[in-house]
Amino acid sequence: MISRRRRRSLLSDINVVPYIDVMLVLLVVFMIAAPLMVQGVLVNLPETLSEPLPREKNDPLIISIKSDGVFFLETQATRNTPLNLEDLSVQVDKILKANPYLQVVVRGDGNVKYQKVMELMSVLQASGAEDVGLITQPPSS
């Protein structure tokens, strides 16, 4: 007697439904987390009606001033580190020597003293900043 063996065909299908589920969960997590990842120091920006500045190719150099007059330079090396005017001047000078046409923007709290803003503008001018802007937010309706 000859025994016949049945050949079984292997299933080579991959079930991708669990991968799609994981991908959708990650998408939802990143959609919720992205608005919460605000760069920089928390300041209450003043509200004004103004035209937006034209955006340069490079990201601008952001300097923040909290309501108590403390300065912050928003770079990888100095993020969330309070700086006095002398240290800020040295850091900005180094950055602007490497990239003299870099756009500089100031994120100042609405309650900061005008004297502090003018001191910062003087430091930026002495460092050679040619393009300085102020960040505001549109008025809430």
C-alpha cells in the first residue's frame, strides 16, 4: 500500500490590523501632545492687531522676557536658563557673529517694564542684530 501524504499549503498572510491600531493610537497621542509642546518660557504675550513678520528661511533667534524682567535665550544650550544682560549679550554676540543676518524676535510678557525691553534692544543693537521683531498674539474675541 502506498501512503499518500497531503501537502499542506502554508499561509503567508500577515495580519496588519493590530499594526494599524497601534499607528492610530500613536497618531492621536501626537495630535494631542503637539499643541502642548510650546517652545520656551511661559509668558503672557500682549494682544495687538498687527501684520505678521515675513518668515525667513532659518528659524529666528528667540529671546524671552518674563514679567519679573528675567531674560531667557531660546536655544538648545540655554533653554530655561535665566540670563543677565551681560551673559545674554555674550551669547547673542556669538550667535550673530556666526550668522549676521539671523532674524531676532523678542517674546516679552505684557507686564514687563518698558525699561527692560529697551535694555534688551540696546544689547541687540550693540551685538549687531539688524532684524529685530516683537512677538504678540491676536486679541481674543
